[in-house]
Amino acid sequence: MPKENRQGGLRKAIGYSRRAPGQLTALLVVLVLVCLAAGLGAALDVQRRQQVLGGVIDRGGPLTGAAVEIYQSLSDANATAVSAFLVSSVEPADMRARYESNINEASAALSTAASGSPTGESAATVTRLAVYLPRYAGLVERAKAYNRQGQPQGAAYLREASHLVQSTMLPAAQRLFHAETTRLAQAQSDAGVIGWVFLGVGMLALGGLVVVQVYLARATRRVLNAGMLAATVAAVAAFSWYGIATTSAAERSVASRQSGSAAVEAFAEARIKALEARSDEALTLVARGNGRSYEDHFISVRDELNNGILERARAAAGDETSGHIRNAIDAWYSWVERHRDLRSQDDTGSYDDAVRRATSGDSGLLSSRVDTELGAAIARAADTFRREAVQARDALAGAGIGIGVLMVLAALGVWFGLTPRIREYR
Amino acid sequence: MRILVVVAAAVLVGACGAQTQDSVPVGVPSVVVLPSGVQDPAVVPDVSTKPCNPKESLRPGPSVSGGAVAEIKARGRLVLGVGSSAYLLSHRDPISGRMLGFEAEIAREISAAIFDGDRDKIQFRSLNAAERISAVRGVDDSGKPVERVDMVMAGMTMTCDRREKVAFSAEYYSAGQRILVNKGSGIRSKDDLGGRKVCASATSTNIRTLAELPAKPIPVAAANTSDCLLLLQQGQIDAVSTGDVILAGLAAQDKATEIVGPSFTEEPTGIAIKRESSDLVRFVNGVLESMRASGKWQTLQGDWLSEYIGGATPPVPVYAVE
């Protein structure tokens, strides 16, 4: 194409756009695109938030809950199996029942964890735990079979089973718990951010609509343009909806973290340590004078609980849970005292008295109470978490589609408001 | 207008779009479950080059005031290290909670001698094989203090190497290393062990013996011999090889195993006592002497062991020239 012609074409285009119909057409296109883009962006943002919150409710919550449950039931199953070995004569029925319900709970929690669609490392951990669980149960049953025949080979199987739980399965359950709580906290903080970006875009679109109407009013001397007015109303409605829905969802999400999952984490940490202490007490006795490493571990766990973990649990407790946490902490301190008595009995040769104290005496009762109270607090906090997270998701219900439709209506309003004006110039 | 419809459709589709999960199927992990403290292959313990008569002990004598026996008496109980669940020798009966076995009964004789006929002034402490010498001395190899026991009676072979660290009573049983296998394994003696995994307790003399066999088995060490039986039952090893008395206790708990081949070592078994407590060594030797003389030793051997390894006569004590 010759150079002159092209320059001529360009000049002509500039000239056209300088005239009113050209300007209006350009404004029409820009406004329609801004409305659609703002609507699309806000709708996608709402949809992303819904997905994050859905993941928090359907995946994050159940997975972290299942991880705690797996840890708790395995640890309790092992402490119970070990304690049952200490009791002379036939395994007591209540211990048998407690062991079995723990194995059932661990199994159920593993299938909950698996159905929570864990990813990556967590999926591998869940699979490993699922592979180990029947092996563990098999070893314990074999230990019991030997025990009933009065043969000490049962103790070797019990040691192997206990070693599997202590050194492989519990650390894996703990890793799963930490990975999933970290992921959950991340998702909750993602959903807890207020959408300033799209609120800004919305203000921009609204500003554009107002400016064009002022311009039209001056250019045409008609004060109101019905289409443009409708577009403005739709845009105001869309972005008010966006602002209210996302802000309230963000508040709920923060609440679900603070009085829900963060409390669950603090309580679960205390419960895990208390369970470790309980296993240590039983294993020290089973080791029969050779349990120094277990008693050392008990002491280090005790210090961790006394110097921080219990304080964090107390701080995290809300109105619903503070009673349980107070009871748990009281029971813990009494237990530590009873434990000291128990150890001095064992160390001075009163082995049978120490065993009685650990299995059916005050030490056993107090350690059970610590666990029960912490378990109740965790259940309460988990309810709060779920309630707030569901409310956060519900706050966004319909907002994505609603905002999208409203902004399409705004774009239509712009179209129907400006096309007659453009036609007037022809 | 058509553009609007397309964009609106995109908004709606986007809002309802299915979220994608990035979960991946996980392969079946390979899982090996072992008792704690298994070494495969085993660390072979060093052996002393110092010559000695491993069976030698001190001539029986009375307890002295201010000595180790007086200390036990003042404390009110004898603290005794025993093996972990050594059936027939010393094990805790799961039904009654009592310690039972040949060694436990010898310990009761010692208790009766110290405490004027009270047979049960004993605090049993179970020990893994590797912990026995440290427990007698009250310090471990790195010099760290550990809880001390007055004596260890846990099928412990008297060796020149161990004599440098602890004293031994006179021999209370003459054991010999043999082999325990699954019935029908095809292993008939030590010559069939080439390339096979054979288990004994960690730091025991049996590991060294296995490592030096001409057939070249692969020694595997476990924390104690009951773990060896467990590994055999789980198919993780091919044989257990240790003193015949201990093997008898394992075979008695599993009818699908058998002890094969002649014994290929001489393993004098003694009670380990702190070197400084020479009055306790003499006292214990006096108790053993009277057990042999009264026929008590023979009765206990008949009660606990003869059914599994046949009758035996008490070992003849060897006392050092003083």
C-alpha cells in the first residue's frame, strides 16, 4: 500500500473518532468491556474463594481431624495393649474393648483421611499407615496368643508391635497432622483476605459509567439516560454484593481459624504429648527395670507440656472449651505427682504395686481423664471450626453467578443506553 | 451482541466450573517390620587376645562386714539383672506375674541365703544382652552412669574378654552353641549355614563364633534371643544359633522349630558380679556349692530343662589358686 494512502486512512480514522458518534462508539466499546471484565474478574474471584473454603470444609477439616484421630487411637491402642500385658491373669474385658475400639477408630480415621483426597506426601503417608495398621494388629494378636499360653515369646511380639507404632506409625501420623494443619491455615488465610483489587476494579467501572453519563448530559442536554442509569444500578448492586459477601466470608474464615482449627491444633498438640507420656509410663513398667529411656522420654514430654504446650492450650481455649482445658490441666498435674510415687515404688522393688497403680489405680485414672477432657475440647473446637467455615462458604453462595449476571446486565444497559445516541448522529 | 452472549456464557461456565483435584494414586510401599535393635549384618564383637581360664572363680567364703553382701542385706532386696523373656531360664509368667525358670530359682536360693530363708527378696530387672556388663559395672562403655544391679544371671558366657570388665561366679551351667531352625528347613548342622542369615543376640560370643564358621553364614544380631525366634517365625532369617539352654527355651514355645546338629562350642555360663565385690562372688559360689551337694541343682535341671535338652550333671567348679 502506498505511503500517502495509509497516512490518509489514519487521518480519516482520527477525524472520525473526533466527531461525536466516533467518540460515543469508542466509549460504548470501552464501557461494555470494562463491565464484562470487572464482572468476570469478580465472579472468578468469588468462585476461587468458594473453592478454597470448600477445600477447607471438605478436605482440610476432615483430614486434620482424621490425622489427630489416627494418632490418638494408635497411641491409645498401644498404651492399652501394653498395659493389658502388665495385668496378671487374663486380659481384662474393658482393656480388650478399649484396644479394639481404638483399632476400629484408627481404621475408620484412615479411610476418612483417604477419602479427603490427600495429595503428594500426605497421600503417601496415609497409604503407609494403612499398610502398617493390619501388620500392627497382627503382631498384637500374636503376642496375646502366646501370652494366653503362658509363654514369654508374647513379650517379644509386643515389643516389636510397640516399636512399630512408636518409631514409625506415630511419627507418620504426626507428619500428616502437621502437613495438613499448615495447608489448612494457608487456605484459611487465603480466604480471609478482603478483595481490594476487585473492589477497586468495580469502583473504576462505576466511575466510568458516571463520567460518561455526565458527558452525555452535557452533550445531549438530556439529564437521564435510562440504559446508563440501569447499568449504574446493576454495577452498584454487583459490587456491593461482592464487597459484603467477601468481607463477611473473610471474617468467618478468620473466626474458623481462631476459635476453630487453631484451637484444635493447640489442644491436639497437648493431647499427643499426654498420650506419649501415658505410653511411656506403661512401657517403662513393661521393660521391667530396663525402661530408663522411656522414663527419660516421659520427663522430656512432661517438661514440654509444663513449659508452653499447656499454656498455649489454655490461651487458645474459648468459652465453650475452657472448662475442659482447665480440667485436663488439673488432672495432668495430679497425674505427674502420682507418677512420681509410682516410679519410686517401681525403683524400690514394689513392682506389683506400681503396676496396679498404672493400670487400675489413680495414675491410670488421671491419665485417662487428661485424654478424655482434651478429646472433648477438640471435638467442641472442631464443631466451631466447621460451623464458621460453612458460614463463610454460605456467605458467598450465589455471589459468583449473581455478580456475573448483574455485570452482563450493566453491559446491556450501556449498549441500550448508548446505541440510540450514536444512531442520532447518522 | 453475540460477543456479550459468549462472554456471559464464559462467566457462568467459569462460576460453575468443576474444580480439579490433583490427587494421584499411590503405589504399594514395601514394608519391612523389625524389632528394635536388629543389626543385619551384625557387628562382630572384638575378642580378647589375653589368655586365661574362663571358668576360673573365687573359692567360696563367708560374707564380710561392710562388703557387698552386707550392702544387699541392708537394702532389703537383691537387685538381679535377667534376660528379656528367656523361657525356662528366667521369664515372667504372664498369668501369675511371677518370675519363673531355672535361673530364677537359683536366684531364689541366693535370696534365701542372704535373707535368712526369705526366697523372694529379689528385684528382677530385665536387660538386653548388650546391657549386661554395663549394668553390673554401673557405667556404660562411654563412662556414662547407668542403673546398677548386684549381679546378672542371663545365660552369660564366661569369656576372657568379659573377665577384664566383670567377675564371674563359678560355672552354673555348661552350655554349647547349637542351631535352631524351622522343621523341614534342610539345615542339619553348622555346615549347611553357608550364605544363610543366622541370628544371635547383639554383642554375644555367638555372633563372633558365627562370623568365624568356615561355612560363612551371615550373622544377624537382635537385642535378645526372643527377637531371634520372632525373626525366624516371620521368615526374616534362616536360623538362630546360641547356647543350647536358651535354644531349648525358644523351641519349647514353637513346635514348628527344632534344634539340630551337635554343639560346636563350649559355653561355660556364670553369674556376672562387679569385680570389686569379691565377697559376693565367694558368697554366691558357696550357695552354688551347697545346691550341688544337696541335689537342688539336679532337681531344678529336671524341673526346667531336662525335658527339652536331656538330663545333665552339675559343672565342676574351677577355683583360682590363692
